[in-house]
Amino acid sequence: MADLTETPAFPEGIYQIEQTDPVLGGPPNLGAGLGITNVPLQQLANRTRFLKNAVAPAALLTALKTVDGSGAGLDADLLDGKHASEFLEVAAFGAATQSLSSNGYKKFPGGLILQWGGAGSDAGAGGVQERLFPIPFPTSCLRVIASDGAVSDTGSVAHIVSVREFTASGFRYLVTNLNGNLATSVIHWIAIGT
């Protein structure tokens, strides 16, 4: 018993054995009327070999390379219509753009910078205190928000923290008690800038 010889080809149609065809085995040769029973089997085997070769890893990679580009209907450089150059790179969020300490900062793509920290205040130093940012903002500070960090669940008196002014390099603040008197406290702050 011999196997059919498979040739990688994709015939357009598969021969249908007719009721008038003699049932003849052997190598298929439709033109000579030989092995007619094996003609459709040969055609299907050839298609199978063609498809198997087409999805082999090297052949698949070669085929994919031919469909990218103009007029191909596929552009592998686009994702949801956006070019790969528009994607954020992981490096934009790396350690070189941040300091995650208690007085730290984070630089975001596009230029926005977020900074934070804590500081003590000394009522005896004239009330107004100055705090420098971990890094100066290259353009400007947009906003500073500060709060009293000394309030606890044990009944500590709350303080009012007033940010007086801010620049690209730091800010000035004043801490008072609820009666308006200068006070000593610990503050927590956050600043946003570019």
C-alpha cells in the first residue's frame, strides 16, 4: 500500500466523483481517467500540505512582513489608529524621574511635576516659615496645599496652616492656633508645577 504524494498546492475546486465514474484506485490522474477515486483525496492532501507550510513559523513571519505597509490593509505600526511614537515609554516612569522619599517628587510625561513633604514650624521664629521643594520646578509652581500634621486622636489642638506665597523653588507658610496665635506644629504639604 502506497501513500499519496503530497504537493503544496491549493486547487480552486475539489473533484466530485460522479455516479458514472469507474471506481479505480492507484495514483490519481484525472486526464487519463486513472485513479479517479483518489483525485479528490489528492486535492485535499495538497491543500493540507499547502496550509501546513503556510503556517510554519518562518513562513508565517515572512507572510506577515509582506502585509505591513501602504495598500496592504494592515499597518503594524498603528494601534487603535495611533502610531507607536505616540505611546508612552516605560522609561518615562522610571527611577530617574522620581524620588519616593518622605520629601520627594515625581515627574510625569508632558512636564507636570508632583512634589510632597513634611516640615516643622517654630512660632518663635517670627511665625512665617520657608520650605524649599526637593527640586525646583523648571517653569513654575502652580499650587501648594498644606495641612496640620500634629493633630491626633488623643485630643491635640488643631492648627491652621496658611500658605503665604510660593515660587518655583519653595513656599512660605504660617501656622496659627484656632485663636489666631502663632503656633508650633508639623505640616504636610503637596505642590504641583511644571
